[in-house]
Amino acid sequence: MADTGQRTPLGGAYDVNDRSGWTVWIYFAGVIMIMIGSFHVIAGLVGLFEDDYYAVRPSGLVINVDYTAWGWTHLLFGILVAAAGIGAMLGQTWARAVGVFLAVVSAIVNMVFIAAYPVWSIVIITLDVIVIYSLIVHGGELKEN
């Protein structure tokens, strides 16, 4: 195995030919991140344009905020998550780190917003956990050369 300077989680070196079938998890994570980003953008647009859409008043949330503020948060956050998903599929190391961070933040944001739409929040939190797993465990196999 040739030393390409890329390290496995256990310290060994990756060769381009050492990529396993598990690398599809990174592509899967990237697609899911784009999808989660799109979901956040949609939730943001709903929060911006349709304040009365959610059944729970802002005072019923874990954090008392205006839905317009949540709308902007979701909109900008969704764009960042989708961009990191594209970067992860391209093998960018920064995108893996940012993707894990954003998936953790996404899970927390959806936990806070769970009173407004519980089923949707649980679906997004589940997808966030899958993204975190994929990027951490198998991300090193797609590193840029």
C-alpha cells in the first residue's frame, strides 16, 4: 500500500485503491445534507411568509422567539448545510468538519423547535444522526488527493 499522506482513523495510510464500498455513505450523507438543507430552507420560508402556519405559539417553544427570526435562521442554516453536503461529496475535508458541526446544530435546533412540528423534527434529527455517523466513520476515504 502506497503512502499518500492520508491517514485512517487508526493511523494507517489510505491508498486511492483502498477505498471501500463504505464510501457510498459519504455520498449518501452529502445527498441527505442537501435534502436537510432544503427542508430548513422550506421551514424558513414558511416561518417568514406564514407566521400563523405553526400550531404552537412562540411562547410554547423551548426558546421564546418570533417565527420570523426562526425563519431567517432556518433559511441561512439550510443554505450552509446544503453547501457543506456538496463539499462532502467532493471529498473536501473542511466540508466534513463543517457538516458534522452543522448536523449537530441542526439536531439541537430541531429539538428546540419540536413543539411546533414534532414528527418533522424527529425525522430531521434522525437524518442528522445518520449524517454524523457517515461523515465521521467513513469520511477519510474520500479525502481530496
